[in-house]
Amino acid sequence: MSDHHAHGTFDVSITPAGAPDEGEGSVLGSMALAKVFHGEWEGTSKGTMLTASSSGTPGSAAYVAVERFSGTLGGRIGSFALVHRGVMSSAGRELTISIVPDSGTGQLQGIAGRLSIDIAKDGTHHYELDYTLP
């Protein structure tokens, strides 16, 4: 296994996939994701995100998502899936994004790793991907 690091930016489009489900204490939602990655990670991904937000406390929410990337990473062509878990509150933000085990294809077969995302004040989405390949 060899350790690698990639960084760059990505564009994201989030589209509601149905009407929100408003209930006592929370609002549930479903979204379609589409991303375009730039930098050392080039390609596109599509996925689905499920959300829950507090109807009483603005800014308190959680989401889970899965997406499949296809393109190139470090000059290697292939695809892999990612799984997200995020929780936001007034106390802070917890975000975990991991490559789904054994989801790599092509030259990315056997990939494993973690992704971190930072959204700049101007709205630009930046990524840092730490990964290993056999």
C-alpha cells in the first residue's frame, strides 16, 4: 500500500428530490447530488443525500449521503463510492467522509481513504483526499 494526498476544488449542484417531510421537531429531506472535481482529482460524481433539520433550532441538522465518482485520481482512471455522515449544531460541526471499502474499479481498484471538505467564505468548495492504493 502506498499513501497519497490530493487537493483541489469541486463544484456541487444539490437538487431537492421531492417535498420535505415536516413533522414534530424536525424536517426530513432528500436531495440529488452532482459534483465536478478539479485539481489532482478530475471527474464527476452523482449521489443521494438524506437530511434532517431541527424545526426549532436554526442551524442544527444532520445528513447522510452516498455518491459514486468516475474519472481520474493521481493519473489513474477508475471509479469508487463515498459515504458521508455530517452533524451540525451551535456546538460545531462533525463531518466524516470515507471511501466505501472494495468499491474501487479500474486503476483505482483497492483504494481506501478519507475525504475532508472546506467551504471558503466565497462559497468555493475545497477538498483534501488522503488515500492508499495497493
